[in-house]
Amino acid sequence: MARAVQGHDGLRLAGEADSGEAALGAIEHLRPDVVLLDLRMPDLDGLSVLARLRAAEPRPACRVLIVSASLDEEVERAADAAGAAGCIGKDSPRADICAEALRLARQ
């Protein structure tokens, strides 16, 4: 996914994280406009990361796009309730995921 973001016009890769805790630290430090957040990660899953972002003071201004291999209506409802700006399946073409991230960045 990192290569796809780097190669997409209009997007710049600010950072990467390999766990939920690392994602929270990166979001706090880097202050990205959009975060592509995997639903399944070590230590904290994507929904737990969203809950922590929502509870943070001050609340980060980034929009979160959940990327999941197991996307279904239940996951989408839970992500929406947790504050995600959108959800997309990992099986989607990388160009589509990047286009959705860019759309969120422009909102």
C-alpha cells in the first residue's frame, strides 16, 4: 500500500506503523490529513485506535479510512460508529483505495 500511495498523484506518504499503538503515536507526531488504518493489527485493532483517537484531547483532525480484508455491513457500521470517514476492502484495486484517500483529504 505504501508504494501505491507514493506513486499516486496528490498523495504523500507521511509515515507507516506496524501496530495500533504505533499508529496512535505516528498520528500524534505526524498529524496526517488522512490515515489508512487496517482493521486487524497487533495490540490494538482499528476500531480501538479509532476509539482512542475520538477520546483524545485535542482530537486529531485526520480522517480515517478503514481498510479491511473482512469488510461487511457489521464492520462498516462499527467503523462508522467509531468515527471512521469510510471503509474499503483490501481486495479493492490499490488505485481505488488511493482515490478514496485523496477524496477524503480534499473534504
